[in-house]
Amino acid sequence: MQASQIHRTLSRGKWYANLSAPLQSALAEQGQVRQLPSGQRLFSRGDCADGIYAVLNGCVQIVGTSRSGVDDKRVILTLIEPPDWFGEICLFDRQPRTHDAIADEPATLLHVRQYTLDTLFAQHPHYWREFGLLLTQKIRLMFGAIEDAALLPTPIRLIRRLVQMTEGYGIRCEQSGILGSRTVNVSQEKLSSILAISRQTVNQILKELENENLIGIRRGSLEILDLQTLKQKAQL
């Protein structure tokens, strides 16, 4: 994949689009493109960190795991899709990876290594602020999810998450499709894992939304038919 193609994909994200042209060029040209087959692990919790990643194509799961013998549990915390970045926490504290990253489907990633970033920061110390903004972007989303889990009824939480996924969590440049339909590539099983609710509950809520002609249930995905009404139901 050429640097110009990488730039076009990454420019769909607000963070990258607002970077200076020299920093955009450095990331697109000095990053290394990596291919991950579906199910392949990129890194695990506790691994030594080596830079940050952007998803150019496909999808990556960020997974939390409780390792306790026969009772091992695994939960999908979020799905990372183009043109979003991840791995920036370790950029600041130089501590091991906090969670597992696994290809949800065949994925193409841009890997900007730690050495490359250290060189950029040494030459341009003000670049640290830009990566701080990338981190705070994620922190705002995290606090919102924690608040929703504590305060909102389950149906509203699920609908709000669907709206957020449809709109790219507000961190992408393209406008959400108020007119026309849009597909959210998430299965009911993954949605139940992300929201920490049962699959049966997810199915019941989605069926109700389908009966109201707000969504269409597809195998492994959902079609958003009336985003405006979903927003109203989500109290957004």
C-alpha cells in the first residue's frame, strides 16, 4: 500500500486530519504496513510495547482476559476499525500492553514503531501534544461508557452503542448517514460481550427495534434504517 493511499484512509479520522502536514507525512511514510489473518493475535497483555497502530482495513478486537485456570474468561472491550489508532497508552508510560489485540477479520495495519516515534519527538518535542490529544480522545469515550453502564437502562445502553458505532464514536471526519441506511459490522454475540449483557437480552432488544423498522438484523451485522429515531431513543 502506497503512502498516498495510507494518507487518504487515515485522513478520515479527525485526529490524523488535524495533524500538521509534516507529521502526517512522517506517520504515513515511515510506518510499516502489516497484514493479519483473521484470529491472529497482534499482541497480548503484558507484552513489551513497540509503537502504535492504525487500522487501514478490516477490524481488530481489544480483548480483556481473566486467566484463572479452568475459569478463564474473555471479553471484547471494543472493536477498532479504519481509520482508528490504538496502542498509545504505552507510548506515554512505557509499560507493558494493557490488553490483547486480535484480528477480528483479515486486517491491514500501519505500525509506527517506538524508535520512529522517539526520533520524531526528539526532533519535534511539540508533537507530544498531538499524541496526548489522541489519548484524551480515548479517555473521554471510556468515561462515557462507564457512566452509561452505571446510569442507563440496558436497552438505552445498547441503542446508544449502536448509534456510536454507526457514527464512528464521533472521532471520524465523515458525517453519519441520517439519510439512507448504514451497516454496522458487529454480531449479536460480540455486542453482548462489549456491553457485558446476555446474548438473549441483546437479541430481544434488537428484535424490538427491528419490529419498529429502525434496524435490520443480518448475519454478523446490523443495518441501521432510522438513525434519527435511534438517537432519540438513545437520549442523544
